[in-house]
Amino acid sequence: MQTQMTVPTSVSIALAGSGGSGVMTAGTVLLAAAAKAGAYGLMVRTSGPQIRGGEAAALLRLGPQPMGSLDDGFDLLLAIDWQNVNRFADEIVLGPRSVLIGDPDEGEAPEVFKATGARYAPLSLKKMAKAIPGSWVNMIALGLSGTLAGLPLQVLQEAVRESWKKPATLEANLLAVAAGAEAAAGIAATLAHSGGPMAQLELGALQSRPRWMISGNEATGFGALRGGVRFVAAYPITPATEVLEWLAPKLPEVGGTLLQAEDELASINMIIGASYGGVPSLTATAGPGLALMTEALGLAVASEVPIVVVDVMRGGPSTGIPAKSEQSDLSFAVGGLPGDAPRLVVAPSSIGDCLGAAQWTVHLAEALQAPAILLSDQFMGQSRAVIDRPLDSGFAARRLTAEANTPDYKRYRNTESGVSPMAIPGTEGVTYTADGLEHSEAGIPSSQSKDHVLQLDKRQRKLALHDYGPYWADIEGDADAVVITFGSASGPVREAVARARALGTDLRLIVLRLLAPTRPEQMAAALQGVKRSIVVEQNHGAQLYRYLRAWYDFPAPPASYHRSGPLPLRPAELLTALLAWRNAK
């Protein structure tokens, strides 16, 4: 798929405070207001190791183009209080042009932020809220930050009206937004005399049209429904729980069911059972849960039962860092099963693409009668973005099933495509047994070499021969130097490539969506004319680099740029690395 991207202009805002201060609510409403004004935006949630409660921050980037990444620094840090906000110093990067606003009644701003040279504007936020009975301090912060970003008061208040769930306090909080906006005007006047105004949205350049505000986890759930999933077995785990929470009320609306299981082992075995019964099925988890599902995934491979497992990756290993992102489950997803066990692995490239990728994954699992892993991550899953409404790709669950009384029915018949008709229980005359034992074409357990080799070839062939079409990867540009990446790394990589082009350094970009099975012919075509390549990813062990080296032929050994989480990849960091690589002899 060929696309291009220009370098976006934007404004970046961090709203921070302790648990219960409402910064996530304020950030979400601010994002909605930006959408109403015609802007795009991205809001990333960050919190301390406690997951719930404690310090938290909503990190926003607003601009005239879709945002796939946070920027390199922030124009504004507004702290409702300072409780452990200094822990976010590596994530909330400030500079001399930045503005730092905090409540002096909650203590002094941490030195780590003041040392950046950011312009400090103390403001008694909680006293302002107390002066308006019934108001919340986060609404003061909303009016303040939104106005400094260039959003009109009317738009901010309209977004509050649409999101407010407590009518009795609505008017007080609309007044609080107005008070914040008034305070912003005073701060803006002061800034004009001390280094110039804060960066703002250019509203005249924005076009207002229908857009969606959605998280990657919500988009994944919607894509699964569009693809045909009608049964979900769930066991909650950070950062995948929102996939299940979103699906729980939506499934009954389309005749489906969600059942909360007692653990991850139960959930995957439930969806294998439901799919064996003919219902497209899904579960969602994170790395620790995926590890527990290994044996059942092998059962789905051997019995050729289609299922979808969504893995929203987080920092690892073991319990790791639940609320931070890392692309470190890749090696496990593509190779972490005992025996020769081919499976599908698909990685969405953005929050919006979570919808299309999930829909495609359901389609592939059903068409190929194989387990499929959708490899998302915390950055995409729990972040919220304003995007153009995604079109329905048309991918849908279509399973090859056996007709009643099919003569000489063999469930695992060695067909040319590798896909054989699957009998739905209760269909007359086509009964068969599906289990984890190796079997003959008829499904009878067998330890014979000829049966084992035949079934291994069949399971591998059906994935290898399938026509995946152009959706397997996004291929951008035709330069002789190529950057290869996947998943949430795609956003900052795309922006870094766009910045490099703006500086006169042309680069080709390949964003992989289908990770397994590999596509040697398609990759060879994508690399046509390439002399140099580099693989960019967010994990400690260069997992994508090593996987690509094992399966694909490159004109010359590729370079690797990789690092672990929890800090997200940033465009400037990648631009520096890409220019150094491109200019190296």
C-alpha cells in the first residue's frame, strides 16, 4: 500500500496530577474539543507502577494532521498538584520555550522541570475551583490549557456539555472552564513579554468534518465485530482489559456473547470450543496471559480450529511494567509454541489501523482455519486519537464448511490449498474428532510418519499459499535506502522519515502488518532497488531484526536501531539515528 506523509505542525500539552485529580477526564475532553475545532489529536495515558491511583498524566498532541506519535517535547505542563509528578520527567520533556503551570499551594514545582528553563507561571488552581461552588479543579485546567492551545471557549464548553454525566454540576463546571480561559489570557499576555507566546493551533487552517475519537483497544473490539466475531471469553489484564470492556455491551447487540472466564487458560479453551461449534471467537490478553495460552494455541494449530488472540504487549518479562509499552512479545508470538506450529501473526500500525487489522485477522483465521495472534501494544491500545472515520474494508469471516452427508468426508483431507471443509457439530453424516494428537486425514489419531509429514505440510501450505493481497505491508517511497518497522513504532518512524525527506534525505519505508507467515516474494519486490536497510523497533533484543534476518534475503546485511520501553520512541531520536545511518560510509 503506497502512502506519503508530510511533517506535522502541532502543539503538545501534558496534564498531570495525583490519582483522583481528573487529569485523564480533562485530557479526554480537551481531545474532543480539538476534534470539534477541526483538529486531529493523540492522547497517551501514563501512570506510575501502581496502575490505579497515584500519579498520572495525560499527554496530548494536537494538530492539523493525524498524529501517530508524541512530539519530542511539550509546549505546556500543567500540574494540578505535584505528587510524584517528577517521576514523569523523562516522559514530559520541557525546554526554554515551554510553559510550566502549577499550584503554589500544592508546593513548588520540582527542580527537574524548572532546570529545563521552562517559563514558570504559578496559579492557585484549587482556590479558583473553590471560588465556584460545585466546580472541579480539572475543569479549570481544561479551560486554561485549551485556551493556551488556541481553542475557543465555546468549543471547550460544548465538549464539556456533551461529556458531562452529572447535570446538577454542569453549570458550575462550565463557569470553571471559563475561569480557566480567563486566567489563560493573563498568562498569555505575560508570556508575550518573556520569550514569546506558547505554540497554538492554527484554527484557520483546520477543516471541520466528521471524525472519530477512539482508543486502539476500542478500535480492536470494533474491528473484531466487523470481522464477524460473535463469542468472546475474557479474563482481564492490563493493558488489554478495555478490548473486553468495550465488547461486553456491544456483542449482545449483534447476537453475540461475552463470558468472563476464571483465568487465561479457561478463556482460550472456551473460544476453541465455541469456534469448533462454528462461531468466530476471540480473547484478549497481554504477555503473561499469552504465555499461559501456549498449550491451547498448539491445540488450535493441530485441530485447525480458527481463533483470534489479541496480545496488547506491555513491558516485560514476567509481570514487567503493566502500564508501559514495549514490542517485546514478537519472538514469542511468531515462534513460541512447541513443535512445528504455523500460525498467523498480524500487527496493526496505528490506533486507527487496530480496527482494520483486527477485522483482517478474523477474516484470515476463519479462511485459513488457523489460530491468529493480533499483536497490538499498550501505546496503541490505551491511547486515544482523533482519526478520520475508517472505511469498512470488507474483510469478513468466511469459513469453508462441510455439507451434510458429504461422501467420504475427511476433516483433514490433503487438499491442494491446504484448507479442508470443517464440519460443524450436528451436521449429519460428517462427524469427526478434533484433538491435539497427530492424526490421519480422517482425524483418527496416528503416530505414522506419513500422516505426520502430510499434516505438517498441509498446515504449513495453507498459510504459505494464501493470497494476502497488498494489506500485508505499507510501502512508502522508492529510495535505495529503506527503513523497516512494525506496530506502534510506525508512527514515530513515519514522522522521522518525513523529517528526513524535508531535509533532503529520501528514504523508503516498509511497515509490516503480516509478520507470520513470512512473504519472501513480496518482500523481494518491496526491496527492489534497495542498497541499504535498517530495522527499527522498541525492544531490548532486536527481535524483529533477528526474525527478518532469519527469513528474508537482503541486498546487504541490515542495520538495527532498537531500544526497550518504557519511554516511547520519539521522532527526533529516530531522525538522528536514521541520518547517521544513511550518511555512514
